Amino acid sequence: MPDVQALETSVLNAIAGASDEAALEAVRVSALGKKGAISELLKSLGGMSPEERKANGPLFNGLRDRVAAALAARKTALGEEALNARLAFEKIDVTLPARPEATGSIHPVSQVLDEVIAIFADLGFAVAEGPDVEFDDYNFTKLNIPPDHPARQMHDTFYLKEQADGSRHVLRTHTSPVQVRTMLKQKPPIRIIAPGRTYRVDSDATHSPMFHQFEGLVIDEVTNLGHLKWTMEEFCKAFFEVDEVELRARPSFFPFTEPSVEWDMRCDRSGGQIRFGTGNDWLELAGSGMVHPRVLEMCGIDPSRYQGYAFGAGIDRLAMLKYGAPDLRPFFESDLKWLRHFGFTALDLPTLAGGLSR
């Protein structure tokens, strides 16, 4: 018969000497595990006579209970020691001053969006907004886009689930529906820009399924193409921060404008950089034109009395041009190191007076 008192002393000493929970667990297994010393004692009761079981049963069970209680007490003490050590190591001195530097930064697309708004606000434009999920009627029909136009096909447009009446909403392919919504609820004169997210089925180094645009709309009784050209010139000078720009107009076609014009800006591509206002190269900048009379009519504006112009450009592409990003995709990858490279501070909003891209 093993010496129960010696076994208890040995196990209790091992428990008291356990320096961490892993060591304590090893002691528990050696004593109370399936093949532990105390467990073997309890198993031996089955081979004893009734008299022996009557004498040794309470002895062995008492040993098990005392060891289990000692294990639980030691585990609690070790947990408290670990917690106290962690609290001592991780304590924070709340009397220290706050860090003076700002850790946040503005995304280049957000920076350019703020710059565009600041420029057009100075030119007297209000900012108009609309939903990303649009009626097909606002996104296409009221913009004079016919039912068989390629832009309506599913390989260009994200369509949502069919409605009960058979119609289908779309993720807006441009911010022009904001122009429609404005003309439907506001009578001329109108002078707005509509910045926001847009969606098309396209993805490569210079295209993204979700991208950003801004569009402008001016409606009154006297506006003409000369006013449109002046507006584009003033925007380009302010945005690219150059004293002079030279724009070249190219005839184009958009269903919602007539005539339609695309603008190229003179630039210099030598030396691996693009400089504006000089050089012998041309860079496509924006699309525009005089608002089609049918668009005015469908939006409840008398085309015999009112006329206007509209224009639009990609915010992401402007960010690439101004801040030297050769690929559009990193704008949407959330790489903090890449984003911090641009150095736009979190609270420094661009202004014409203070400088757009400080």
C-alpha cells in the first residue's frame, strides 16, 4: 500500500512550487489525470475486500478532494499574479501630453473632390446630390438615351432586381441623374455641380467598377458655348495651379447635349512628367455641350426660352493627373502607406485663398 501521507505531501509541494499555469497543469495530470497517482489509487479500490474499501475509500477520496482544492486555489493565485504583472507592464501615464502630430490623412480622391467643390463654389455653383441607386428613367430616358443605346446593355450597366411593375433600378452610370432631379424640382436659373460615386462594368489600370465624377449644369436664358469655354478654362487654371491654359475643342456626340464638345488641354509630356499650360502635346480633359432641347423639355423646362450647358470629368483621373498616380487601382486598395505618401492632413481643407494642394 502506498504511503498516502507522503504522496499528498509531494503533490501539495509540487502544486505550491508551480510557477505558471502550464506547470500547474502538469502537476494536475500527474496526480488526477487518467493515469495519475491519485487516480490509480482510486482504481485500486475495486480490487480490495469490503473491509479494505471501507477503510481506504474515505482516505483516497479525501486525498483527491484536498489536492483538487489546492489546485484550484493555486490556479486562482497564478491568475491574479499574471493579471497584476500585465497591469504593471501595460499601465499608461495619463498625465503625459497628447502627441502633437496628426496621424490621420485625407484620401487623394477626397482631396480632389474638395478642391473641385472649392473652385466651383468660387464660380457661383451650388453642390447638388442624388442617390447611387437610380431610376432607369432618370439615368437614361430623361437624358435622351434611347432604349437600344449600348450604354443600357448589361455589359456596361449594373442592373438591380426587377421591380413589381417590371422596371429595374440601376447603379447610376454617371451623375447626370442629379441634373435631371434638379431640373425637375427647380426652375431656372440653375447653376450646380454634381459630384459623387458612379458605377460601370469596367476594370483596368485606368478604369474601376466604382469611380467618381463631377458634372456641372448651367441653365438660363443667355448661356452659350463661350460661357462654357470660360468656365472650363477657369477651372483648369485653378485646379492645376497654373497661370494660363490653352484648351482645344473637338466635336463629339453625347445623347444629352447638342452640340457636344470634348476639351483637350495643351501639355508637355517630356521628362516623364506632365506639365500643363505649355508644350506641344494635348491631353483629353472633359466632355461637355449645350443641353439638348429634348432633355429640357422632358424635365419640364421650356427649350424655346431657356438653354444651358453641361460638362463632366472623372475625379479619380484628375487625381491621377495632378498627383502623379500611374494606376487607378491603388486608390481603392486601402494601403495606408501608399495613401500617406500624398501627405494631405486630416483637417486642412483646400481653399483658393490658402492654396488648394498645400
